[in-house]
Amino acid sequence: MSVKTILSHKDKSRIINRILSGEKYSPISRDYKVGISTIAIIGHNLGIIKQNTTHQKVWSISAIDRFLLEHDSTIQRLSMAIRHVKTTAEWKCSLCGHTWHQSFYTVRRRVERTGGKGCSECGYDEYTVYHDFLQNQLSPKSAYFVGVFFAKGVTGSNNVIKITCREKKKLKKIKDLLACTYPLKYNETSYVLKFKSKKIATVLNLLKKNVTRGIPKAINKDNELFSHFLRGYIDFKGYVNYIDAKTPRLTISGNHVFLKNIQDKYKQITEASSIDGKKREGCLRKPKKELYITGLESSYHFMNWIYNSEVNPMRYISNSKYDTFLELKDKFYEKQERIDYIKTNQLVYHNFQKELRKLNGKALAKKHKVKPSDIHKIIKEPSKMRQYYSKKLIDNILDSCIRKKEIEREMKSIMVKVCERAGMTPSAFRACYYTKKGD
């Protein structure tokens, strides 16, 4: 397209005046919404030919460091000698520790474009995470995080890790655990924590690959780490509800192989600890892909297994789950105290019963070798029976009668006291409490 078809004669006159006054071509082209080449053609027709006077800036080591510092860059220079901007040099990311070789020409363009935050390993942005969180040997904290990841996390392309949860507070605590500054996002149904880390993604992918029946091998062989791993999993993929007013149920969802392994582990733990001689393994519902731990005692023993130690300074991610555990713990010990109280008083009650059986008419008649009918007469009219029996025998029988009445009063007092405090009926109290009942 020619100049005449774009600009009017009046516009061309004004452009010529601005060119002759020494003004640069760029602002003129912007004002008239034409290309710089169009303005250059007009200048060339006037006999004005501009030479390129731009000189390449000399970048010394101190100038490079000053440039990175001024742009608040997380990229650090490792090479000691750089001849010019296109010299290949070694650089390091202060966020994740990754090192690479590249020319300062490319690094400078990245710094100017992205602000100089991050590298190809952790993402070219201002956010960071503790990249070495899973590099060392697994600890209770890292095992907990792996459990959270197995419950609600995935690894995507470019080493991106994503964890979703409906509760924002939980993800905030996971952020704190990872020293993560990436923002939380909401996608209409749940909150999402999304961050990039090659080191963390590599370990997580390796743990997902090396599994034994759904559990990472490094965790499956260590009972302590297993309990922390399971706590992280349940905090994000488990819940406790009540079937009725007194029967809690812990529900864990997942694939069948994974849940079967948890069930077997729990069974081993309870058998090894010999809590009370009962076998506990929960109920595995294969169609629903859920594991149920039902009953106060079973729920308490299971949660006591996974909350067996404190992890400082993290405490517990799911306060609601831990609060539920404390509630179950209080109810369990309350029930145990109630049972112990009832058993103790029942033992006293049954001992009184045994003594009372020795003080009835037949037992006294057999003991003193008298007729049962005479026992009744001695108790009713002892003075008349003195002519038939000795004073010592009659006094012994009368003392036994007094002791019998005292025992009956004691037994009645125990029953009333226990029934009021324990909230049970007299018939239930009289029954033997030593029969073993399952959860």
C-alpha cells in the first residue's frame, strides 16, 4: 500500500515538519497509526537517512549482578568470567537450587519478561515451595503429606502437583507445611492448591509406582510411618458419623486393595497390642469401596492407633477429626469407668449373695444340726427354745439372723446407688457383666 493511500496531504505536511525538526520516527508513526517504515520512506524522500547508532551495552560481572539485584531476581550467577551477553554461563535458582547453563542474553530476556522469579524446574513466577520437602528420608510430616496426596492429589504435566479439598482451612495448613506461597483457587465445588516442583513431583511419582497393595513400599514396611500416612489420608478422605445416639462409625473410602491392606494392618496392630483380647478388623464393603470401623471401642482404638503421637510444630491438619477422636476418647474412658464401677460393685454384691446363701434357714439348720422348722421358732421365740437348745447355739443363730438383715440392707443400698449412677435397671445389675460382648 502506497503512502498516498494512507495519509492525506495535510498529514504528510505535518509529518515532514516533525521529521525536519529532528523528531524520532516511532512517536510520529504512533500518532498517525502507520508503520515506522512509512515514516522512514517519507524521510528518505526528503534525503534524510538515519544511521543505526545503537551500541551493544557491555555487561561486566558487576553489571550483571546489579541488573539481577535491581529486578529482585531469584536467579544467581555462578560463572566467574563472562565475556559478553551471549557467552554460555552457569546460573542457579535460589528457590529450588536448580542449576543450568545459558547465555546472559536469554536470562536477561526472561528476567525482563517474568520479573526473574523461578526457573524451568519450579516455574517462572514469583511463588515458591520447599522443594526438598521429600528429598530426605521420610518423616512423620512427609508421610502425612504423602497420605494427603494419595487421598486428594495428582501430578500433572510439567511437574505440577494439585491437591483439592472442600475445606479451605485444611489446604492452608498444607501450604504452611510445605512453606508454599502459591495461592489457593476455587473451582465452583472445591478449593485447589496447585504448585510446581520437579523434586517433589519426582518423589511422589516414584512412591505411586513402588506400592505394595496400594501403599507406598517405603511406608508399608514402617508401622509408625504407616499410621501418619493413614492419618493424612483419613483427614482428607474419611469421616465419622453416628448410626444412632451411641454408635459411632468411621468410614474410609478408596479402592478395594488399598482398604484391604488398611484392614489387615489394623488387625495386626490390635492383635499385637492385645488391647482387651478382642479381634477388630472392621467391615469392608467392596461394592461401595468403603471400610467401616463401627462401635465406640473399635472407633476409638482405630483412631488412637493413627493419632498415636504429636507431630510438632504441625499438630493436626484436620481439627475436626482430632476433636472427634478426643470426643471418642472421653466417651470410651467414661464407658470404661462406668464398666469398672459396675463390676466392682457387682463383685461386692455377688460376694454378699454368697454370704447370704450361707445364712438362710436350711444352711443354718445344716450347720448347727437342727431342724429347719426349729430355726424359724428360735428366731421368733428364742426364750421358749432355750429348754431344747443351748444358749450358745441360740445366740449364734440370732447373730446370723442380724447379719443377714445387715447384708440385705447393704445389697439394696449398692443396687440403688449403682442403678442411679450408671443408669441401669436392677435386673441388668443383677446379671453377670463378665460375658464378653463384641463391638
